Amino acid sequence: MIIDTEPEASTAAQSSVARPTIRTATPDDVPALARLLLASMDTSLPDERLFPPPAVQTLCLEDAVSGEILGYAAVKTCNDTEKEDRESELDMLFVRAGMSGRGYGSMLVQAVQERWMGNAVCVRVFVRNTRAVQCYRRWGFVVVGEEEMEFGEGAERQIEEVFTMRWRPVQPT
């Protein structure tokens, strides 16, 4: 039990600390939100760390002239060297809206495969996202599972069919 022996000092200290406010996010907030997301990803389950740091490695597709980010891929890396069949997860792959059909997604998939050559890589993709499914198939991913995922609650609840696709590097014989 803590007994506050100096109530005036405590009250003064509390009133000098500004209470956080809630506001609508703006595009200027994206860098800070991205850092918060990446820092929070592995801490979403109490008393359990999903992946050892650095769990998420992100590759950016950058325009060679303007330096503008055109897309990115985030991979959760399996660092378990004792595990015989190491597998990493391609957690996110996005190309900027309006930039599809230019091979940018393929460039990112190829970069992931080159950098994670020692691991199998899996990805979960919505079945109805046929463009993404076709892209992954072109790069050697095969469907190894299908499941339903639920999003939202109440009236906002949605169910999506999701493929789990896996790519394994070709082992030299």
C-alpha cells in the first residue's frame, strides 16, 4: 500500500502533465505510425514474443529518379538456427495504387527470394486477389492451405477466404 504523504505536491505534479488528446491522423503521421506498428507487432500477445528482434525486415522499391517509394515488402524472418525447416513470412507486400501492371510486385517478390534464399517463404493472400495469387505462382509459390479469416465485429464482421502459399528455394543436388 502506498500512502501519499504530500498530496499538494502530487496534485501539482499531476496537473503539470498534459493529458494526451485524440485526433485524426494525417499523411504527415505515417512515418511515426509505421515505426509504432513495427515496434508493436511482436508484442501483441501478453508474455509472449512472436519473433526475435529484428523480426520484420522491410524492402522498399524506390524510383531511381525521384527517390519516391513505389512499394514495399515486409518479411518476418525466422532466426531459429536449430529448426531444420526454417520459414519466413512475407507479411506485407504493397505497390502504390495506380502502379500495378509494371512488374513492381514481381521485383519485390524476386528481391525477397534472393535475400531469404536459405529459408522457405510463406505468404497469406486473399483468394479473391487473383492478381496477387497469379504473381506468386509465377514466382514458384504453391498453395499449401486455405482457411477463412474473420475481420471486424458485429455489423462490420467480414469473412475472407485466404490461401497460404509457400516458396522453397531449389536445393543444389
